[in-house]
Amino acid sequence: MKVTVSATLAANEDIERRRRAGERVVNLAFGEAGLPVHPALRRRLIAASGSNGYGPVAGTPDLRAAAAGYWERRGLPTDPDLVVSGPGSKPLLYSLLLAIGGDVVLPMPSWVSYAAQADLVGSRPIMVPPPPGEGGAPDPDRVRSAVLHARAQGRTVGSVLVTLPDNPTGTLANQQTIRRLVQLAEELDLTIISDEIYRDLVHDPDAEPLSPATLAPERTVITTGLSKSLALGGWRIGVARLPDGAHDLRDRMLAVASEIWSSPSAPVQQAAAYAFTEPPELTERVAASRRLHGTVVQAVYERFTAAGAVAARPQGGFYVYPDFGPLRDRLGVATSSELAAVLLDRYGLGVLPGHAFGDEPGELRVRVATSLLYGETTEQRLSALNAPDPLVLPWIARALDHLAEALEHIATGGVPRRALNHASLIPTVAAS
Amino acid sequence: MKVTVSATLAANEDIERRRRAGERVVNLAFGEAGLPVHPALRRRLIAASGSNGYGPVAGTPDLRAAAAGYWERRGLPTDPDLVVSGPGSKPLLYSLLLAIGGDVVLPMPSWVSYAAQADLVGSRPIMVPPPPGEGGAPDPDRVRSAVLHARAQGRTVGSVLVTLPDNPTGTLANQQTIRRLVQLAEELDLTIISDEIYRDLVHDPDAEPLSPATLAPERTVITTGLSKSLALGGWRIGVARLPDGAHDLRDRMLAVASEIWSSPSAPVQQAAAYAFTEPPELTERVAASRRLHGTVVQAVYERFTAAGAVAARPQGGFYVYPDFGPLRDRLGVATSSELAAVLLDRYGLGVLPGHAFGDEPGELRVRVATSLLYGETTEQRLSALNAPDPLVLPWIARALDHLAEALEHIATGGVPRRALNHASLIPTVAAS
């Protein structure tokens, strides 16, 4: 078995170890939303603390009805019987790969766990880059040739996956790309898996992301969860919306679910059922989170590009994906893994190498997550959430200054880590 | 993919559908512990309701240290670094099958999900009956020949599994059987997976179950959880104790865990960390649960044997596994599946066919779970837990009467369901 611990989770644990050992590290590696639980959700969890039955494998009727309503408000009429919940969208994606079968076409780069899950289920990921300047959806023209090539070799290709908006690039695939990809999925008879866990964190509140499910409801699965929009990653809850009429796929998915995880935690299901009804107190929280994520990630994006790295401007979520190619000579590194190691060891910047996301090893791209900059305490994080300008909060300003200083050193010739640490007395910012 | 929804979960959902449709069914199908959450655990969950970080894949240090202490109090010194938690022991078992690799030797019959999980990971279960009159551990002599036969055919056999005490038979493997099995595992170089989730529910408080980990700590994995002893099934938490020095196995297991489920729900981990310290308020609860389970399952066992079915007397947990072979002529059924259908349709008794547990289809054995007889409300269930004689509580007495009446009808010649329902005005007892 070639799979290793999820790169994101492993990097986070490594950074935490360094912090405990006294190193100063700005944690830009981990995609945890970095914000507190909304009190209304705590109240719902508390009210459900006596709930200890397993309940239905697919999740409680309340949760499935609420999730159906969530999608209906986004223009997608949804049968609650075709909603399946799980302890995170990660296990739902795993069960989908098992239930759909065949190889899966993935964007290159894409979230670390898609390809690793494909390996685990004995499927092969077919990595296809997005159209230039985009992220999250493989280039339809290249998908066609890749699928036809794989099929000509006797392989079964069952699905194509998109991430809207994207992790790691932070970008939103063009609507035209999605339309072409949907046409192609119809032509090639592929199920589309649309991971929309960052959908409610598209920065422009007027932007209306185009889900493939709108265009091809009969062949699109949407997965989402509350880990990002409501910062409930550690609670472990996700939901999937299966294609219209896909009762066979549902049965296969529930078969897998029943043998691997049984059901999501019952108290969490009850809180999630409330969350998916989208009461104003929670939509306001999501809106505030979206503003904060957008503000900070744009500022970070600007620090990277100011220093000479190249990146697409983030459109959603809390990631930026800078390319250090133009600074290659100054860095003296040949791969993104070496780059990430140098950024961590010399500059105290914890990021993930693009290679972990399936990018070519020699491309000097790294994924930068900005959501752990909001503070180390609930108080700091709430201040960030409510600040008219979060960038002037001292702990965020110091982290940005550390980042800018490090990048400037890189742009003008690297300095050893000790000198940097000595010069910038920044606090450690990392996952709680 | 041939796997279908877990037989236990599917049966429970079927029975619930029948109840909602107005049918009277005594739910003897589902292994949910049927007792309320202890208030101390609710308080811990409530206190942790703000906890939303993913945390380490293996579980928090507190949880792992507490679980290590739990095992140490059972004579098994445990390195917290070799403890891995998961959202239930079910996903831990799944990840173990993936991480150990090869085929797995299972007792026949055994819990429905072992073989189904083996199918999912592309391994083949090798079903071996226990020594006569026992359950939960495959007969060592037959294991030897089965493994040698499989290996002679080029198969890889990686592990052998025991369930102590057993589901579905409710029995505890003899210590001599365990000793012989451990010797054999050493001889054949098999990892032993010891599912001890019912360990604290052995009815005789003086009995000291012999774990294979005591005899062969270097090759035994123990899994357990809080679903049975503390009725937290719906919360989803389990822990595994890996073999001494098995850091490679740990790494492979965490790799799987990180790609499938990330970590158990954070608030649940905190409550579980408290539970595994075994404070007196919780050991008293476990003791009261053990007494209740033992009293009711013994009473149910006696109803079955009084009617002419044959069963081993349960020694732990809340299951009995009667064999209707002696009543075959009266029943007019050829398989355990037909038997279970007749018991449900004609007599309002929801049980699971032995075939679901890997038993020969033609053997007329069914698994009877008694833990949902304690009541439908928290009040009833607490009354059952605290009653000097739970069997005289009206709702338990009525269910036992219904059962005895149905079995007497079977023993003396079947009657149609309507007549029975008309004659016995029993309440519906089922999962909440």
C-alpha cells in the first residue's frame, strides 16, 4: 500500500511539533477554517447531547431534509432520499469512488486526498491540468483525449471530479469550462463529482458559482459539508446530493457507508440539521467568514506577487497557490518539496508543496492556506471576524509582516533562518 | 461490488418502517445498547462543544493516554503512541484490514461487518467454525488447515480475528482455545485482531477474559469502543491498541485513516477521554448495564430453550443465538433467512438470520439482540437500569410474554400473525 498520511494533516502535525519544540512557524499549511463554533451550533449540540442512537445510515430525516432545502435555495430541487450524510465529506468522497467504480479524472493540481483515496480503492487517478489560468476543473479537451486513451488501454473510467471553488488554487472554474466539461461527461458517460465544500466562501457575494448539477442533474454528485463555511471541521459532518434518480448509486454508497462508518455522530447530525436550514444568525456568520477569508487571502496573495511569485488571484476560500518559478535561481531549489522545506526551515513559513496536490515535482508551486492567521484564541478569532479591517489587528499584521519580510529576503537573496527570527518578533500562529 | 447495506443496520431500518406503518414488532435485531447517555458524559460533551479543530489523526493525546490507562488496568501495559482512535471501532477494523493486508480468518458465524469489510478491501474472508459449543474464536486446528490450504493456493493470509465475548453467539471463547489460537498465529505468522468491544459486559463480574494480547502482545491488535459498555453507539468513537512496537502498522493505519475519516468528532473525543479514565460514576454505570444485559438476555435465552430451540447460554453482552433445528418440521422453513422472515411476518419478532453472520444458510439459527427491550423512553430505560428485578417491569415483562407466547405457538404449531397480535396487546419495543 503506497498511501501515506494525508499530506495536509501530516504537515500540520509536523508544524505543531516544531512549535512545541520552540520554533517560530507561521502555519500556512493547513486548511482548517480557523474560526470559532457559532454559539447557536453549540446550543444545538448541547441540546442533542443525550442522542446516542445510531439512526439511519444515510443520516436523520431532519438532516437530509435540511440539506435538500440548502440545495433548493441554490436552484437545485433535491429529493431528501437522495441525500447521504457522512462524518465529513472526505468519507463520502471515498464511498463514492468505491460505489461508482472505475478510474477517476482529477484536476491537476487538486486536493491531496482525491488521488490518495483512488489509490486506496484500487482505482487510478487520471490527472488532467485545468485550462490555463483556471483551477478546479480539468481542461475538457484534454479530458477527452485522456479518457479515450485510458479506455483504449482497456481501463474503465467512471467519473470526473471538479472542486468549485478550488483547493489548492483558490480559483473558480469558468462557467464555459464547466459547460464544456458537462457536455464531455455526457458524451463519455462519466459521473461528475462536484466538491463544493467552499461554495459558500466565494468572495464576491454576487457571484453565482455554476454547479455541474444545474446542467446535468442526472449525472452529477455534489458533496459539501460544514467544515469550511461554518468552521466545523473537527465535528466531522458532510452531505452528498446524488444525481436525480440515482437510487442504485445510493444503495451502493449506503452499503459502503454501513460497513465503514455506520452514521455520523448523532449530536453533530442534529446541529448540522439546524445549520443547513440556514437561519439568519448562521448566514450572517458565513458572510462574515467569507469577508474575512477574502480580505486576508487577498492580502497574502499580494505579498507573494509583490515579491515576484506568480499566482492567480483567489476567488473563493482561503488558499493561494503561488509559483516561485521566477525566483528559482535565487532559491536554489529544484522541486516544490525542496521549496516547501526551505520555506519552513529557513523562513518559518509552513506551506505544502504543489507536488502533494499532484503537480509536477519540478514546478515551484506551493499551497498557502491563510485561515490560521486569524489568531490562536477564540477571542482573537472573533475579533478578526468582526473587525472592519482585520489586516490591522496586531497578530494578523505581524504575520503578514513576517511573510512580507521573508518573501523580500527571498526576492533579494535568502538569509538564514536565525537572522530572520531575530529580526521579527512575531507570535506563533497555528492551529489550536 | 457485491456488498450490501450492513445486515444489522438494514434490518433495523426495515423494522422501524414496519413500526411506522403500524405493525407490532419486537425489535430483537439490532445491537444498539438501548440505554441513555450517562450525565457525566453529556457534561463532557457539552464542555467540549466549542472544540472544532481536526486535531491529530490518531486522536488527541488525552484520549490516547486515557485508553492506554484503560488497558493497563486490564494487565496490558500500553504505549499511548500505539493507540489509534476512530469514529467507531468499525472504521478502525476496516483500516486494519487495509493496513495488514492479505486474507483474514474469521469465526463462523461472526459479526456481519467483518466479512463485508474484507470484501470491500479486496481481501477474502476465510470462515472457520469455532470449537463445538464455543463462539467468537475459530477452531485452531481448523484454522491451521484452512490457512495452509489457502497458502498452498497462492493466497496471502495476514490475520485471524476473534470477538471476545462474541457477537452473535454471546459466548466467551475458552482460554484454552485462545492459547492454542495464539500459538497457531505465531506458527503461521498471523496478526491477531481481537475485537473486545463487549469485554466489559461479560456477565460474571469475576470472570477475567483472556485477551490474545496478554499472550502475544507483539502480534495482537485490540479494538474496542464505547458503543456497548456506555451505550454511545450513535456518538461514534472507538480505539485500537496496536501490537508492541508496531509503528509500521500504525503508520499504514494512520495513512488510511487520514484519507478516509481524518479524526473522530472532537467533542466526542473529549468525552471519550474522560470515559476511558473509568471514574467511579462510569464504572458503576457499566456494572449496572452489565447486570441488566445479563438478566434480560438470560431470561430470553430461557424462553427460547423452553420452547425447544437449542442455544449456548450467553456469557457476555446482550445476544443469544438460538438454533431452531429441532423445530424445523413445525416451521416449514429451509433456511435461516426464511426463518427470520417467518418470525417477523407471522410472530412480530425481528431477528437476524444466522446466514448474515456467515453461518450455513440451511442452519436454522438466528441472532437475537435483547438490548432494545429496556424501553422506548429514557425514563423506562433508567428504570430498567436501576430495577432490582428488571424482568417485572411491565414493558419488559410484556415483551418477554409476547416472545414466550410466540415461541409456544411455534413449538405447538404455528399460528398466523393476526391471531397473535389480537391475543397479546403488547407495546412496540424498538430502537429509539
